[in-house]
Amino acid sequence: MKYPLASSSWDHKELDAIQSVINRDMYTMGKSVLEFEQQFAEYVNSKYAVMVNSGSSANLLAVAALFYTKTHKLKRGDEVIVPAVSWSTTYYPLYQYGLKLKFVDIDLETLNFDLDALERAVTEKTKMIFAVNLLGNSNDYNRINKIIGSNDIILLEDNCESMGAEFNGKQTGTFGLMGTYSTFFSHHMATMEGGLICTDNEELYHILLSIRSHGWTRHLPQENSLVTKSTNPFEESFRFILPGYNVRPVEMSGAIGIEQLKKLPSFIETRRKNAQYFQELFQKHPDFYIQKEIGNSSWFGFSLIIKPNSKLTREVVVKKLQENQIDCRPIVTGNFANKEVVKYFDYEVFESLKNADYIDRNGLFVGNHQIQLKQEIEHLYKVLS
């Protein structure tokens, strides 16, 4: 039996959506992207959503936008607290905009921030906390907001692995000033490539619209918070106001997103049913810790962390899984502070990163899908027993 990391969530509806774009013969970002943005914002109960070409670009634009508000929310050299475990493009935009990263350890159970360490790490120098909801699991935002308190600290969310997760009935990705999402193939829904940024802040929304497309004014509404637009479209066609990018999605991705969003609730329901069965089998496994759910996880995948008293090694476990055609990966990047690339960063490690180091050596995860996986999970259990 094969247990792949991910599987396609498309059927004829997505293919028909692609064909509808081909029939219109207009492939650059257009009405399908706009419709998908509006529907996605409604789904997560956010005022605004901006689609881009990847979750990585979503993180890039979210960080960049904070530099271009009328009263700049961030400036180069500001300190940003990040968890030591996430995907690389959580960190790269912070480096690229000259911010100082402060790595804080994760909790071995939730795989998100060690909240006690986070509380100790916050000082008068802290300007932003970049919270990452890892593998579908929400952070405890009640505690994080208490830690922030009355301090002037921005909360940003990297929710690229946790679309559809909830905390106290509220969608993750909507607790911070902005939240980012990914629609890559192996994620909760897939639009070929794609990502989104959600926010309730109108000024940031307008900045995102501009810097997504070259920093020009063309996609801004006539009445906006950035500039006074001419009513002459020729004058506005190549008017540049911000140092932007071209990270627009293609129109096909928007059309696919419309169809995928209709299916997303059932996708997440199935993922949660798979997770329930996984938890039943592995909750008391003698050799592995599994992720502790906070709120209502959307279960991106299933983590397995070798217990200290186990005689297993990760090398042995990975080899056994591979021999039995079970795909597995490290828990995201492991401890990112150990990666060679940080030699380019302005950063510090707060206290120790012992838990991040531990999962770096002893952690892995297997996939969860939008289809029922009872046989695959049983196969996994038998192989690891």
C-alpha cells in the first residue's frame, strides 16, 4: 500500500474552470481572481483578501506593506520575534527588509510558540510577533494577546499551513493585523500555485494591491487611502508610487480557487475525521509524541516525534517508512536557526532552542489528505508497531 504525502483535490470542475479561462483567452489576473478574493474574504470573515502567486509571496507582501503605511509600522532594524520552527519564507522577508529576528523556542506538544518563552522574550525593543500556525494547529491567541497587552506590538500570522483552522470559533489568519495563506498542491486547497493575504485594514489592503503589481496605481480603487487618482486611465496606466513586485496570480488560479473554495469545508471535515482516527491509534504510542491540538486544527499533516526513552532513531524510522511506501518529511525546516542561511541574517537566539533542536533530530510528519485515509493510517500504525 502507498501512503503519499498529498493527493490531488481536483475533478472535472477545476478542469472546466481552466477551460473557461482558455475560452476567454485572457490569462492575466482578472475577474476570476477578484471573485475568488471576495469569496475567500467572506469565508474567513475578513474585510479584504489579496491573492498572489504563492504563500511565500504572501509573506513577502505582508512584511513589505508594513513599511509603506503613512505612519510606518516598521523600519529597518526593528526586532521581530519568530518561532524557531517554520518554513523558510516566514523568515526571508524579515531579512530582506532589514529586520532583526529573535528566535524563540517552540512547544514540544503544540509545535507552535513556547508561550512562556515568548512572554519572557518580549521587551521594549519588540515591534512585531510573527506567529506561525504549524501543521494546521492554531496558536493560543488568548495568551498571545495577553502577552502583547497594551504594548505597541504588531501581531502577524503565517497561516500557510493552517487554512480552515479555528480558535474560539474564529478562523486562524484573522487574529493578526494580516494573515497569510497558501494554496499550493499539498495544502488544504490547491490552485496550481497561489497564496492570499487577509486583513481588515483598508490602508494595508490598498498597499497590498499596489505592491502586488509593480507598485502602480492601476488596480487601486478610484477612492483609496494612498493617492488621488486621475480619472484618465491613460495617465494611471504606468503610474508608480511604491517599490513593488510582480507577484500576481494567473487568472486560471483564481478560477480554480472559486471551485476549490466550495469544497474546502468538506475537505477540512475529512481531514479532521482522519485526524481523529490517527489520534485514537497513536495517542498512547510507546515510541511517539503526536501534536497536541489547540482550538480546532485543520490537520495539515500528522507529526511523529520520537520519545526520549524510545530505542528508535529517526534514521531507522524513515528507512522503515520508505521501505513501506509511506512518504514522510522533517517537521517543516526543523530548527531554522541552525540552517546555514542565517549567516546572512541579523538575528539572536533567545535563551535556548532545546525543543526545536529536539524535533530537528527526532521529528517527522506524514501527510493528511482531503480523502478518507483509514487504511493508510492503519498501515502506518502497523509499520511503526
